[in-house]
Amino acid sequence: MVEQKSMFDAEPDQGSETISSSALEQIVLLRKQIENWNYDYYVMDAPQVPDAEYDRKIQQLISLESQNPELITSDSPTQRVGGTPLSAFDQVQHEMPMLSLDNVFDETQLLDFDRRIHDRLNTDQAFEYACEPKLDGIAASLLYENGILIRGATRGDGSTGENITQNIRTIQSIPLKLRGSGWPQRLEIRGEIYMPRAGFNALNEKAKAAGEKGFMNPRNAAAGSLRQLDARITATRPLEMCCYSVGMVEVGTGEPLPEKHAEVLKQFNAWGLRINPEMAVVKNIQGCVDYYQMLAEKRDSLSYDIDGIVFKVNDLKLQLRLGFVAKAPRWATAHKFPAQEEMTVLNDVEFQVGRTGAITPVARLEPVFVGGVTVSNATLHNADEVARLQVKIGDTVVIRRAGDVIPKIVSVVMAKRTNFARDIIFPDTCPVCSAAVERIEGEVITRCSAGISCPAQSKQAIKHFASRKAMDIDGLGDKLVDQLADAGLIKNMTDLFCLDWKEVVALERMGQKSASNLLSAINACKQTTLARFLYALGIREVGEATAKSLAEYFKELSALMHADEAALLEVDDVGPIVAQHIRLFFQNTDNQLIVNKLVEVGMHWPAIDASSELALPLAGKVIVLTGNLESMGRSEAKEQLQRLGAKVTGSVSKKTDLLIAGAAAGSKLTKAQDLGIEILDEEGLKVLLNV
Ligand code: I6G
């Protein structure tokens, strides 16, 4: 067993690269480092560094070896296709080696790939390419003889894999017997075994509930599930396989495979194997560029992780002519997405105070390019998260930024910790107003105790008050709130209504027209609804829906302000915790002053009259929305239905009066059908809304 520390002892980081003079020294160091990472990844299931870092070191080694071919040895990691075969399983020899793919990282490199193919085939004619997402899973090979699944194996080192037949047989989407007819007598099928995101989340939730560690990501979970020695455990894991190419083919009594790659995949599908539904054939390399763009946009909405797009020359005869270079085909490449995980250094931790006083540790990072943007801050959430990560200031950390999700620290590279690493100390006074901080038992969050009199909390409260779903004050964004507060013009939301044009126009970058527009927008927001007003107050745990329920139930602000806990508990959506937050909010004298002042400055709303509500066309109807709506977002549809008096809920039950089912509706539709509930499609919804 390799000692954890040793892999980093040998690390040729920037410092040592300049010290080590000879290429041989650098090559030896890189090989040792990569072998250690391979061991941690493939054997221990405990990746130490992000894939991007691993790929960079491999590229560095390939480049050094190609400049010094006399130094290439058969045991160099560059001479393998995959990783180290697992020792716990029998080894199997693939009938045809499982190859790897070359990567490109930008459009220029992709165009170069196409140009190299043209040069090699000595033609100007465009080629068709088959395009499909590169799933982030584990490559596997299935051997079928006379249509029967004989063996399933991991890639291993490309020539020798691990026999995981028993585990493979538990994956429902892999047929034990091919459907139809005409399959070659012996056939190796290659593809990716992966865990869809939903299954991964559910698995990790279960692990968490049982006090277990859980997996780092879906690929890790797929790998861990496949290498279970007890196939009954694998059978409980939500694994899928998507097939993407053939290995050995012995046609024998069967029929030859089609001559186009995409047709082969369709044939697989007809035999009962899953292929990727996003697979498409494009006419030329520009089609590949467009496909990449299209899928990059769709990536977050897919139900599984992908890390790039694979492009293959569609014509198998051309593939044959193009052949291979080293162990990768010349006729295919993977256009990788920018890495979603990268390493960087945690330079410092600062503490931010939010609207409800929550004190959040924010990591200040050495800027790093990850997920397509440069990231220099990440949230550390709370003290529990800091303890879970065991992170210290000065540590090298792995940052993840996927899609539009806020960047987060996912792990610490412990082997890189130095003696200078410092503990993260949580403040015992508010970093903004110096009031005492409190941590309520059972909560993970520490809070400033000063409430609205803390400048940080009041700023956030004003931002919330002005936001779209609250008072929707046109032109009053977060930056302007900061500017007004920093200039001492506003201390809480009531001050917005006392702003003086001359003071506003004197602000930096503020024109006369903008100042007038701002004051008009503030004035216009005085006319509102009780529900919006309550939401805008920013009471803890009172979101839009609860604010609406409170308004409907109490009908008048003063009734709510004086309601006791028992009365609050009568309201839909209000449980003991929410009731307590509402009580505490209205008992606080600062808050009382603010609410009364807002009414004094003229905020008003139409009286909620029970009879007028009952007159609404959908009054009393319980409606559920499901599936995708083309003409409007689900939240817009919800708002419109509510305006007509309906109660829109999230799940189908006997109490549901109507289900609106958009495209690709799933289990809610089935349940509604089972319960005999009235169902409308999008056209029906439009009629209902009269749009
Ligand atoms: O690793 C891979 C992922 C996806 C592949 C691959 C693929 O096609 C969609 N195709 C080949 C031919 C190889 N690796 C070698």
C-alpha cells in the first residue's frame, strides 16, 4: 500500500520544475506522481486531485516523452490506456483492446482535428460526424455470444480488465439476451456505466441518514458500486449503461453490421441496448461546433453528468482508412468542457452578515479558472461545513463550479497542507456591528443578535424589500442600495420614502432622469397587496406562499401583528417554527416602528374581502402543475392561476381538483390518472387562463 504522503513528496510543482534540470528527472517524478494518483483513484476509490490537474500532468508527461522518445519505458503511465486493474476481480483479456480518445479543448483544436483527417485522406470533401455526449462514468465492455451476455468487464489497462460479469448482470438496462435477430455470433459492445444524478443524490441522502460518508460525485459512486464484491449490493445501486461502440465482431451465423457508426448504434438499440438519445449526425465540422454549443447549454438540464462531446467520423470505411495513432483512433475526438473542479489555495476567510443576521464564512481564494469562469470567492456555509471539510486557511482546496451553481469547496488536498495552515476562527461578535452573536441550539448557523439595527442586516433587508417579488422597485438594485446606505441616506426601508431628489442626484453615476425615475418608482410601490407587503418585510421563513396564506387568513395587518401562536398555527403552511419567527418579528420594537412608519408614509393595499375572493373563477380549486410548458414558465402559470383564486400545490392527492400536465409529465400525471383527477394539457390551461 502506498503511503498517502509519498505521492506529494515526489511532486514536481513549479518550484521543483525549475530546480530539476534534466528531462529524465522530471519524467521520473511525473510518472511516480501519476502512478500514485492512479492507485488512489482506481484502487482506493479516493481521488486526490481534480481530473483537470491529472490531465495536465499526463499531458506534461506525454509532451516530455515525445521530446525525448529514448526515455519512454513500457511501464510509463502514458503507455497504458486506462488505470490499474482491480486485484479483487479475475482479470480478463479484452478480445480487442479498449482504446482511449484524444481530447481537444477549444474550437481551434477541433478544427485542427478535422483538418488532419482531410490531410490524411487527401480530400476537401466534408465528412459526416456522429456526435454524442461523453458521459462521466466507467467504461465497460460486454461480450455477447449468440446474443447471450457472456461477460462484462471494466476497461482496466485497455488490454486486461476486471471480470465484473455478476455486477453487470444486475444492471436492468443491460439485456442478458439481445432482442430481435441478426446479431453477430460473437460481439463486444463498449459503453459507459454511470449513475444518473437523481439516483446519486438519493443514494447519498440515504448514506447521510445512516451516518455514512457518501460518494464525492456520480462517477465515483458508479465506480464504487461496480467494484462491490457482493453483486447484491450493486443490484441496489441506480446504475445505467449507455453503449457507444463495438470492439471485436465475429459475424458467423449473424448479419454484418451497418456501414455507418450511427446506424450501428441504432442497431444496438433495436437489440435492446441503450444508446444516448442525444446522439446526432451532422454534415461537417461546423455541425460539430454547433452541436457542442447546443449541448453545452443543455448540459445542466441533462439527468446525468457529462464532461464533453465525442465526435466520430460516421463512415466506418473511412474510420478503417484513418486507423489509430498510439492507442487512440484518428477518426474520433472528445471536445472536453472546461473543468468543473480545480485546485487552488484558500488565502483567507471573511465573515458576511445576511438579511436574517446569519453569519456566513466566505472563502477568499487564489483566483482560479473553473467551470468556464474565474472564481475568487466561495461560500463555506457554516461552522459545521468547515468542520466537515477540516479546512484551514492556507490549504490547497478543490473548488467545484457546475453550471450556474455557486462555487463551493468540495475537499482539501491534505497532502499539500503546510505547517503555516491556520484554523478558521468564528467571530464571537458581529463583524459589522460588533453585537454579540448567538447560535440557537439545534441550528448550524450563528447569527448577529442586533436585528435590523445592524447595518449589514438592514442593507440586506432593504435589498429584499426592493426586490422583484417584494416591492419590485424599478431601478433600485443591490448596488444602488449599497450606495444609498453607504452615503448615509437610508438606514432602513422607511428611509426610502423620505429620499430627497437633490441628495439622490448627487450620488456618483446618478443622472437627473435616473434620480427622478427612482423616486417615482419608490412612490409607485406604495400601492401594493398585503401579501407582497408581508413578504417584503423579510420575516424569517416567510416566503411568498406563506405571506399569501397569512394575508388571506388575517386579511388585515393589525390582526396579524397581534396574532398569538395559536392563531398563527391555524394558517396553511404555518408550523410552530414559522409561527415563532412571526411572533418574534412583530414583538421586536424596531420592527414595529418600521412597519408602522411604512403605513404612515402611505403604503396601502386593497381590503381583502371574503366575498370578492369567493367570486374569483377558480376560488377553492386545488391545482397541480407538472411537466414543461412551452408558452410560459411554471411559476408564471402558477401566479396566473392564483390570481384567479386557485390554490396551487406541489403534489397530487385526493384533494387535487385539476392537474395541468405539460410536455414530458411523469409520475404526477400517472398518479392523477389513477385517482381519476381531471387533467388539462397546455392548450386547456390557456383556455382556463383566457390567454
Ligand atoms: O471514452 C469514450 C467515451 C465515449 C469513448 C467513446 C465514446 O463515444 C461516445 N468512443 C470511443 C471509440 C472510445 N472511447 C475509444
